[in-house]
Amino acid sequence: MDLDALRYGNFSKLGEAVTDWEQMTKKLADLQKDAENNLKAKADKAKWAGVNATVSREFISKTAAEFADAHTQADSITKILSDTRGELIGYRTRLNDAIGRASKQHLTVVDTGCGTFTVTQNVRPDWASDPSGNTGVTDQKVVDAIRDEIQGILTKATQSDNSAAKVLGLLVDQAKYGFADASYADRDSAAKAVAAAEKLAKMAKNPADMSLDDIADFNRTMEKYNGDSLFAEQFATRLGPKGTLQFWTEMTYAHAGARESELDTMKSLQKNLSLTLATASFSDSDAMQDWKKDLIAERNTNFRATNSMNPVGALGSQVISSLMREGQYDTEFLDDYREKLFKADKGAGNAGTHDLWVKGYDSLDLLFGDGNGRDPLEGLFEGLSHNPEAATHAFESKSDLDHLLGTTMYTERGETLGHALEAAVTGVSADDYTSPAPPHSATQVQIMANIMNAVAQPGGGADLVSRGLGDSFGNMAASYMPEISRAFGSSDANVFLTNSEDPEGLETTDVTRFLSAVSLDPEGRAGIVVGESVYTSGLLDAHLSNPSLFDGTRDQVLENIGRNAGIIEGIIGHSVADDEVQAAVDGEKDYNDALQKKSDFVKTWVATGLGYGSVSLFPGSQAATGAAVGGFAGGVVGLAVDRLFEGQELDGARDEALYSSAKDLYAMRDSVNQQTQWSVKDALDQHHVDLPKDGASDTVRVAVNDGWDDASEFLTNSKDGPHG
């Protein structure tokens, strides 16, 4: 920066720009609030159909999100501009003060252009004949000090101006269309993020030079910035796609067999690197677009550590997928990568996937944790589990789905596949207990129907449950309780409230066989039981508080809900108690442990209004919303789930807890009967409904028993299901 540019700088225009941005930020804040509270909220509650259910709903959701990003970006720009203006004015004040002091000491400061200047003494013509030998009144040390002070001010002003321009440019470049979501409080914080990325990228280019202390420092910085858009984009693009994969290859080779603190450090490094790259994947900068394309192009490249004596290293896809297990990656990037991997995997056939990815890579270990990373589909599935939109795209093809399910017989990918399938059909990211569960789209329902059909196939379909998929299948069944309930053919299907785009999309026989098979897995059975209890209690809460939800009598409501609970739990009970499968049923401790593991998971969902396909499915019911908000402070749904996890004892002669024995057919029937009757009483009490409690309970008791008996018929009609 030239001296005169700062000395005489007029920052009024910059001040006007700051004022304009401040006003824009306030307006965008109002628009964001309006978009979230009106546009998106109303869209979420609306009953969409046809093209509107997919195109319009998605467009509105993304539009609302764009308003939020627009406000964030405007706020960041405002703060960076304001901060920079304040800094430059401060530097101008310091510069003028220094020049003023120089003048008092008979010094002249002159701008000589191109960022240079001179500091000269004011000399009289007669100084040359002065007997003292001095050429001026000011000591040279003072001249040098003034010069250095002014140079320091100009250097800092230049850095402030340049870094502001740089980060503003990078910020705008993050989104080619729309706005970036990067948030910064001032210029300095944005500049520090970019500088940190440059430093780490430089270190990662020479991994052999990194000591454990260097790695620990590297990891701490990455942990601090892994969610920062500018940091992530700059780190990834400066290191480059090939450099990124080589860096992780070197790390896993150099620290193979890590133990204790070293192992903890490497696990943390892998997590933070994954999160950083996930953040970077959302950048639309030209450099990042090239990075993503080039990274996928490296999927078949052989990556070897520098000191490795083995000519066979790791495939690029194995390295890429090992870094996908944490964080949400961009949908388009996942779509492109998944398409290439699925094509290769499918080309090997169901039985050939092991030879394709694992054989020949026996010594490879790219993970500091579970597994070894040799099967790149496992890492991809974990990546998909954190992006429901990409997961849904992945399993739209029934051919691809059937292939992947078939490969679980020959691989260890069942559990990770289950996680991806769960995200695909529920619309909820793995480990996300805060985001609202969206309505099931027609595509999601079709994927769920295809999964049920695969499990329902005679001669081995049920074996899928025991290949690591049981837990996820149970959660998926829980989420689909409205569609499952409608599949059992009630004449009053409208009792089973839902905002699913395709509520009738599941086939009865497939549903029956699916529930029967999943019930034999302790975790799967726990998911179904919890899902049925939540949905049943939510239905009772909604209907008894708001009779207008169903055009019929309350007896019809109670009978339909009770019968449905009896059918679903009856299928479980008959399947588990069947003599032919009794030996295959895990001990009750396994089931009780599985039930307890779902406690915090389900409570979080219900407490935030998500529910397992229950309270979140009643957009028009204030009572249901109240139950969700009330959560476990007394809501009907909360009380029902609490009884499951606390093992509340049954009323009457049986001295045992609710669902204490899955092997005792009548104990299970009594459990579902008791749970449903308790939920009826809870709803009547909470909403002060004038309905005879004993009569209502008796209506439900008879209906549950009828449904329990009907369950045996459904199993018989399914032809492949056990029954008792």
C-alpha cells in the first residue's frame, strides 16, 4: 500500500458500503425468519401429491435454506468490511501521528510510489560548514526509528487490505449459485482460517517430516477448523486430490499398529480429516470442482507409502472411502463417486466382490478403528448414511439394491449397508437426533417396499437379517409404522394418520414376512416393539384429543388402533414362539439389552417431535405436537416409551415386567394389551375426554386380542412365515 493512499485515504465510500451491507443483513434476517416460519413450515405441513411432493417441496426447502445462507454470507461480509475499515482508519491515524512527530524532529516523509517512501532530514545550506561536523539536527537513529515505524504501519495496513480482499473473494467463490454458509465475526478470524489451511497443507505434503508432536498440533488445528468452509476448501485444494490420498496412505503406513495415546491421536486425525474434506466437498469454487472430479479419477490408482516394500498399495477408492466415515459429503459428489463404485461392484457379481476389493490387499489397513477399509463400499455406505438425499438416490434402482443385499453373504458390509438403507428410507442422517424427520416420499416408500420384498423371498431372504442388518431393519420398520399399519387392510385406514406420499405403498405379504424375519433378531425386534408402542400411543393421543381427525366413532378408532397393535405384536410373538425357530431366538438378555440401547435414541427423537413415525406424522394435530413437546415430562408417547425402558410390571396376576419374555406367547400378548390400555387411559386423563375408562379399555382389550389372533392368519397366508 502506498503511503499517500493510506495517509489521505477517504474511507467514506467504504463506510457507506458497510452501512448498505448492515441494512441488507437486517433485511435478510427478516426474510430468513419469514422463510423458516412461513414458507418452509407451511410446506412441511402441507399434503403434497404427485410432482409437487418431490419437486415443489424440495425446491421450497432449498429456497428457505438459501435465505439462511444469504443472511450468513451477508453478515460475514458486513463484519469483514467493517472490521477492515476500522483497522485501516486506525492505521491511518497511527501513520499521521508518526509523520507529525517526524515533522517536529525536522524530518520529511515523502511517498516515492510503488509502496516505497523516504524519510529525510530538513538540511540548511550552512550545515556543511558547521564545525561540529553534523549535517542536521536529528540523530540518524531517530530517522531509522521513524522509518521502521512507518514501514511497520504500512505493512500491517497492506496485510489487512490484501487479506480482506482475499477472504472476501474466497467467500464469494464458495457458491457458484446461491450463497455460502461460512460465518466469520471479523477479517482476522477469516484470515486466520485461510492461513491455518495453508500451513497444514504444506505440512501434509511432507508427512515423513511430521513427528508425533507435529501430528498432534496438526490435529488440534484441524479439529478447530474442520467445519470452516474457507479452511476446508483451501486445505483440500492446496494439498490436491492425489496429495490428499497420498497423505493418508503415508499416515496409515507409518502408524500401523498404533497403541494407546498414538492410536487415539490417529483415530482423531482420521475423524477430523474426514470432517474437513466433507466440509470442503460443498464448495463450488472452480478449484474444488476440479478437486472432486480428479479425486474420483484416482479411484483405481495404486497408492503406496514411500517406504513400503510391497508393490501393491491401496486403491484410490479404498483410501477415499476410508475418509468418508465421518461428516456429510456433498450430494452430487457422493452420487458421482457411488455411481462408479456401484458399477464396478456390480460387475463382479454377488460372489465376486470379495475378490474384487479384498483379495490381494490382505495387509492393508486404512482405518484406526473397526475394520480395515479394504472394501470401499463400507466407507461409502457410512458416507451415505450421513446424507439421506444421496442415500435415497443410491438405492432407487431395485437391481442395484438386490445386488448389494446379495453381496452381504460374501462380505462384511451388512451393518454399514444397513446404516445407509436406514438413512435412505427415513430421510434422517445417522446419529442425527435433532433434525425433523421429513415425510416419506414415494421413492423412499418404494425402496422400503423393495427391501421388504427382498427379505420376504423364500429360500434365504430372511437370512439377510442375520448379516448385520437386523438393527437397521428394526429401525426402518419403526419409522414405517403408518404404512405398515395400512398394509393390514383395515376398512378404516384413515385412522392410521400419516403424511407419507404413498401410505398404501407396502404389500401385505411382504410386510408380514419382513416383520416375522426381523423379529428373530433381538435389536430388530426391539425396534419394531418400540416403533409400534410409539405409533399406537401417538395415534391414541391425537385421536382422543381431536375427534375431527377421523370421520367416525371413537369406538371405531379404538378398535382399529387396538387391532393393529395386536396384529403387529402378534406377528412378532407368534414368530418368536414358534417351535421351529425357538432354538434360533437369542436369549432374553440380548433382547432386553437391545431395548435399553434404543432408550436414549428414541427418547431424543420423541422429545424433539420426531417420533418413530408417530407424532411427526400429524401435521394438523395440535395435540400430537403437544405430546411431542411434552416429551417425557408426561406426554402420552413419552409415558409409553418410558414403560418399555423401565420395565414397568403388568397389572393383574402376572408378576412380570412389560415385554419381559418374548418366548412366552401369552406374556407378549398381555404386554401389548396392557401397554395399549395404559396409553388409552393416559390420553383420556391428559385431555379430559368424557369417555368411560373401563369401557374404552375393554374395547381396546378385545381389539388387541382379535388382532393377535389375526396375526396368525396373516402368517399362514404369507405361506413362508412361521405361525403358532
